Amino acid sequence: MTYTGHRDGHGDDDTHLTIADHIAGRDGTDTLKNVEFLHFNDANFDVGLNVTHFGNAKLDSLALFSDANGPYWGSGNPATGYNIADLNEQDVQLALKFHLRGGPDIAPAPNGVDLDGTVHYATAGGNDGLAPPQTAHALWNFDYVVNTGLNGSSGRLNDFDFKLIITETSGNLAGTSATFQLDATTHVWTNVASPASHFGGDDFAHPATSAVMSQIAENSENFGFGFATSVFGSLANSASAGTVYDFQLEAFSHASHGHPAALLGAVHDVLTLV
């Protein structure tokens, strides 16, 4: 179902899925059933999970040291260009994007946003050619943000479980996948199948309050780092043209009282190396 205008120009009803355009004379009011996703000019809405997806958007201000410097993990990194999933019921924001190492963001591919919020990207394969004792890097980084304080919420990282699943869907190790789980205290993401493999833990290059640190996990990572080479092999393979990666950052409720953990929402990117 497609609507004119932006997501915030339309309201919905919790009992029935009633979509009302706040702009007179445009889309009017519809009562819907058996609809999975709604498409607006600036967003896609997952009806079942109550998640709003923005394919190329700016981070919530809580995740930023400043507008000029961007996220806490570095300086001069734009807060824009993220694929964002806002979990409306939980007031959680999940975000992913890619940028050229030391360079600009990688924009979504033309017509690269799917109805379910998946965003497709393409960039050059290869690495920077550094030799030991220096560490070689892929030509691109992935940036991630978890924010549990959306809309002024007091929610904390440890109120949920967060996982990042990276899968090579095409390439030398097609089918290889790793799931990394966030430690809400240390901000380290650990490979659940191989705990010696991990990334993160150094999210705050700029000072942040303890409250912010309890609500924000964010950083930028490269496939030249050990967490990736231990799973996907050397850059000669993992960064070669024709390789495709699937990145899915997911939020779950805690399992409790015999009830399993439930998926609350996710942000999903696909990167093709050309």
C-alpha cells in the first residue's frame, strides 16, 4: 500500500489499522487489513512489528556528540545517510550504513530500498594494500548505532538483546555467517559461536554521560579487523569483487518466565562489492 506524503503526516489506530492523512484533500482515511507494509514518500512501515524504516536518514540527536562531529566514536563523521529502523513501541532506533574508509558515505543503489526496509548498496571491492606489520583494510567500513533512548525514553541497552548477523551470500565463502551479540555493559559484540572473535568496546572517543553510555552503542568497523578475517578469511577473498554481504542488526525482548525472546525489529542492509 502506497501513500502520498511523509510518514509523520499520517496517523494510525491501535485497534484497527486505520490510516488517516492529516493533509486535507490528499489520501483521506483508509481502514486496512491483511497488509504487511505501508510505503510513504520518506519511509516504509512494518505493520506487524510497528517499525518505521527510513532508507537514507539522520540519526536521533541522542546518538551524536554534536551535529558537526557526528557520533561519539569519531570526528567529522556525518550523522546522515543511515538506514534506520525506529521501533515505535519500544522507542529504540537501529541504524546501519557504509562509508569509504577515510572518505564519504556510500549512497543506496538506485531504486535500492525494498518495501520491507532493506537497503541495497554497491561499492568497489579490494583493500588498501598495506603490508605487515601494518594492518590492511577493506576499502569500506560499516557503521552501526543502537539507541534505546528514542523520544526521550529512559530505556537502556540492558533492557533488550541486540544481535548483528553478517552473512556472505555470494563469494568465495558463500553461506558463511556470524552472529555477534552486544554486551550492554562493555559495548563489545562477541561472536556467539567463537567468543574469542569480537569487535566494539571503544564507542566513546568523545566524552559522554553515564546515562548516554547506558543507552547508546555505536561504532565503525572494517573487514580487515580480526573479528571479520576469523570468519570470512583474508581480504584477498572477503573484499574481492563479486562478493555480497547481508547485514542485519536486530533487537529482541529478553526471554523470561518460559517465554522465548521475541524479535522486536531489525535494520537490514545488503552490500555488493563490484
